[in-house]
Amino acid sequence: MSTSVPSNVAGIHPTITPVPQTPPPGDSPAPPGAAPERLASWISDLTALHDLTERLARTSTLRDALHETLRAGAHLIGARRGLIALRPPAPGDREGPTAPDRLTGYGLTPADLGQLETVPPAAAPHTRLLDGAGDGAATELTHPDLAADDTLDPRLRDVARLLGCAAGHAALLTAEPGTSTGTGSAHRLLAAALWLYDEAAEPDQRQRELLTRYLRHAAQHLAHHAALATARAELATLREGLLPGRLPYLPGVTLAAHHRPQSAGGGGDFYDALALPDGALGLAIGSTAAAGDTGAATVAAVGRLRAGLRAYAVMEGEDPVAVLSDLELLLRLTEPARSATALYGFAEPAAGKLVLASAGHPPPLVVGEHRTEFADTTLSAPLGMLACWEAPSVEIDLAQGETVLLYSAGLLHRTGEPRDRAFARLQSAARAATPRVRADPQALIDHILRALPAGAAAEAGGPYDGREETVLLAARFH
């Protein structure tokens, strides 16, 4: 006969006593039956850890995450200052963070960090942990009284005295395998942190346990940020490699360019200046994007468009309409879901002639002693938007000393104003340039960037957040 099972009714308790679960060591600071004071302390600790990890999860960059980790660690162990040293990447390691992010301070000035870097690596607590990390090695080091410890390196004691630091506590941060930092060993070393006290002190056992728990979570978060920062840096390097390494030198014209990439490194703007036969010059600027694009997809599209444009400019550069028509056909055949704006100009510096064609791109600005006006390029749809792109070209006669300024839409977006007002602000900024500035295309670019600061949109309440790509290409004819 089977054993009856108690009914699942409120107020009826099962007759079988549940088997207690054995918690992992250190994971249950307040076991059942603990005193109310201890239980309240346990709840307070868990609440504090939850709040700190929530703040960490809201960080969006590696540097912000490092700063938040230092701030939280200082709060947990009662310190005021600290620093984090990231593991230097091994040869061939693609996952190490970029050099400027390897040392981050909290409550320490750059001069303070410089002083700490003069301490020999074998003497500084955080570098000792990094250098000695391995199976069975220490994961934390505490110096409760730096001035009284005669075993410490004299340079460490001198720097501590100079900075007003009386004690220090260092801890390793490691990331579990299977994260974006890679796999291999049981743990992959990520960083070491050092917190500094103003008076002789050391964290107690409870503070150490809380810090260990927090750093276990923080290391995973930092690992993801580090991998993402590396990927963005590689993408930005690739993006820069797709743009001209240097501008050509031609008699009768002086060139200058400015490129401010997106913060994520995957913008879709491009420009080019190409020396053509018979002393001619090809000038181009454009932008591309597609719905759902990743940074890598946009960078690849920019490479294809620029390569195609250069090829068509060599073959039939004197006819800008034909160049853009060929580029539109290339775009339609290779990426039918993508559109692009582009502007191409064929210049003859010796004759002072410039023939332009535009496909939905903002018109160039002609800046000279007697005029500051936009070229009257015919309105046209971007490439890839119509069944067949077609637009007439426009010819501009350039006087000696005049500059043609090509720019991306990002320059207009800096103003945070409607498009017509943005054009007016750009024109006013160029018109306000002194003769000396107008005589130097690089100085003219710098002047316009100062006149249209990246924060102008924020001040005007606009949507621009300073992260949009900005490209300018200036050609002065003389």
C-alpha cells in the first residue's frame, strides 16, 4: 500500500522534515537561528552589495567601470583613495585593454599616480599581486602601518609619506572562464586594485568578505568592458586605415582635412583626395548607413565605396555625374538594402575650375575674400534610393585664394538646430574668419570647429551628444 502524501492546504505542514541544504563556504553569513542583530547586519550587507553592483552595471565604458569599482571598494573597506592596474596584454593577446586604461586612480591626481609608478614593481602591493599571480598565490596583501614596517621598500614608504598614506590593502580581480576574456586556466587574471588609508588601519574579516564578493562580480563586468574596448579600438584602427593616410601635393592647391570618428569607432563617413592625370584633382566626401548596421558592417561598406569611387575617378573622373552613376550601380549590385550620400568634384587648379555632382550630400562652401557662399548643387536623392540615380553637374569658377570646404552632415548636427539654421551658422562662421585664417585651409577648419563646438547642441537643447562623426575636407586654390 502506497504512503499517503499530505494535502497541499494552507495551514497543513508536511510530516517529513526537509533535508537542510549545505551552503557553500562563506555564502551564508547569517544561518537559521542567528541572533536578530546578526540577521539585520547580514541583510544590510546584502543590500549594500546589491546597490553597489547595480551602480556598476549602469556604467557604459571601461574607465567608468574601473572608477566605480574603486569607489565601491573604498566604501566597503573604509578607505579614501585607490588605483587599479590592468594586466598588460601578453604578446599576441588581442583582448588586453588599450594602454591609457591600464592605470586608473580614485581620489588620486595624475601627479599622485606618477609618484606611485616610481615604486619598484616588486615593492608595490598591487604589482606584486599581478607579478606573483598563480595557483596557490596570494590574492590580497595588507600593510596596516606603512611607516612602521621596516621590511618595505624605502621608495614605497617615501611615496606613502609624500601622499599622506598610512596603510594599504591590495586585492586581485580575476574573471571566470567562459567570459569574453577567453578560456584556458582556471581563472584569467584581469587586474589588481590598491586602496589607501589616511591612518594606520586594515579591513576586518567582514569587510574583506564583502570586498571579495563585490570584486568577484566586478571582475566579470570589467572583463566584458575590456573586451568591448579592445574591439572598438581595433575597429577604429581599421576605420582610420580606410581613410587617406596623407593628402596629395599638387601645384596650385593646398589641402587639409579633419576627421572626428564616432565614439564607437564604426562611423560611415568617408572622404578622399586623389591626384589625377594632367595635374587634376578629385575631391570626394560621403556617408553611408543601413538599418541594423553593426560597426564592422559600416566600416566594410565604407571601404568598398571608397575603393569603387577611386577606381571610377581614375577611369572617368572628369565627369562627376558618371563617377556617381557608376558608384550607384556598384551599391545597387553589392548591397541593394544600403543607401549612401556622396559628393564628387573634378578640379583643375591651373584653370581655376571645379565641376561637382552631388547625391544627397550637403553642398560645399566656397570661402574667399569677396564671397562666402554655398555651391548651387542640384538637389538629388542619395545613391540607392531611386531606380536610377541621375543629376546634372555644376561648374564653379574659383578665384585665386578661394577655398572649397566639403563637410559631413555631422558638422551641421553639432549646432543642434534645424538644417536651414545650421547652414546659416556654418556660413556665418566661415565669413567671420580673418584673411590670415582663410589663407590656411587647416586654420580655416580649426576656426569652424571652434565656432561650431560639439557642445553647442546640448546648450541649445538639441539631440546632438558629441559622439557623431565629423569630416571636413578643405582645398585652397592659389
